[in-house]
Amino acid sequence: ALISSVIGLLAEGGPGRQVVRTHRGAEVVLYGEGLYAADAWLQGSGNRGQDLAILLVEVPLLLIAAWWYRKGGWIAPAAFSGVLAFFTYYYASMVFATAQNRLFPVYVVTAALAGFSLVFVASRMDVASIAAVLPDRPGRLPLVTYLLAVAAALVAAWLPGMLATAITGDIAEAVGPYTSVATEALDLGVVVPVAVIAAIGLLRRQAAGRALAFVMLVINVCIGILLMAQGIAQLVSGVPMTVGEMIGKMMSFAVLTFVAGGLLGRMAIARSGVASELAGNQLKGSTS
């Protein structure tokens, strides 16, 4: 992750912005700079913003989660699983949703390492203990509402365009220089179902539902930070976007990120309060 983000940020050269016609007949503006020269302007500029977020935020979070996991505790495997799930998602996207460049082997290795690590760590989670240790605040309703809001936002963002493309057959404009829209497939095929499954588990008062909801909050914070960095980089690069696109996608996902961070913060505060209360009770008991 460090290698790919540093090279993605520092790589220079390229023909600059250029309009090309894809083999399907669509006109696309290529980014034309550095490692992402062959990517569309939107994706190439966004990738550089993502590289900065990976370097400054996501890798430090990964190291903190790994340290916590090695230190032990019931919640640590869930937190580490959330961060590993993010890295699996992101580098799978880099493998399939980025024009192949010289770092393609690095993307494949990173996605594989993150994915197998996720399977290993998630298999060691004790969901019953995690659910018991997690504080009751926030309650089921805020968590269910948030998870369903994430699912609804992703469906609203990607499904209409996907169905319209399938009905009209105007695939060329939808995919641009790529072969398919991998991000939409990952969001609708993986993230949305997992969010709905977690919400259903919470409604049924299942331990797995609360544990999975916690994992989803961690994933969403990681992805949200990445998307905000991506959006800022696209704006700085001058990518043409309508006000509707900025509000509908960038702002909505930013709000969801802050809400997820707030819910995690509330859990942390509630847990610290419970821990303090237990410590105080133990002190009183020992004094008696």
C-alpha cells in the first residue's frame, strides 16, 4: 500500500489531457499524467487523492488496528477486520477499475494479502463476546437506520444508471476507457448486501448483527475518508462536475462518513464510561 501510494503520487510525465475515442466509439478525456495517464480524467485525478489518503490516513489506521489485534481484546478482531475489508475492497478496485499500469502486480499482491488476512482474522472473531462487550449505546435503531441509509445511497447512486445502460445499450458512455464499472459491481454486489444483512441481524437481536454492524462502521469510515480525498483531488484538478453530482454523491457520502465516525465515537465513549464504572465498583468492593 505504501509503495503504490508513494509511486502514484510522485510519478510524473505523460502526454497530458487528451481526448480519445474508445473502441466502442465514446469520446473520453484521459488524465494523461503520471501513473494514471491512461485513466479517465475523473478516475486518474481521483486516484491521486486516494493515494494521499492511503499514505496519510489508511496505512496508519491499518498499523494501529494490527497493533490492537496483537495486543488482544474482544473488539480488536472486529476493528482489524473492518480495516482489512477496506484494503481488500480498495485494491480489488485498483485491480479491476483502473487502467492497467506498471504497478498492477503490486495491486494484485496487496488485494490478495488483505483478502486472505481478512479471512484469517474474521474467522477468529467471537461474535457473541463482541456483541456482549460492545456498549448498548447507540441502540439498534440508529445503527439499523444508518446501515439502511448506506445501502439506499449506494443503490440510488449506481442502480439507475446501471439499469438505464442495460435497457438502452449505451454501454460505451457508461464504461469509458474501461471494460466494465467494477466499483458499481462491488458496491451493489457486496457492500449493499452486507449492510442489509447486518441491519436484519440487528433487528433480530442477533450477536452477529451487532458485530457486523461495528465492522461496517469501520469500513465506511475508511471508505468515506478515501472518497472525500478523491473528491477534493477531482475538484482541484478541475474535473467538470455539476452541482447535482457534487451534492448527490460527494456530499451524501461525506455525511454518511461523519455519521459513521460519530456512531463509533459514541460507542467508544459509552465503553469508556462502562469501563470506568466497573473499575470504580471493583475499587469500592476491594475497599470494603
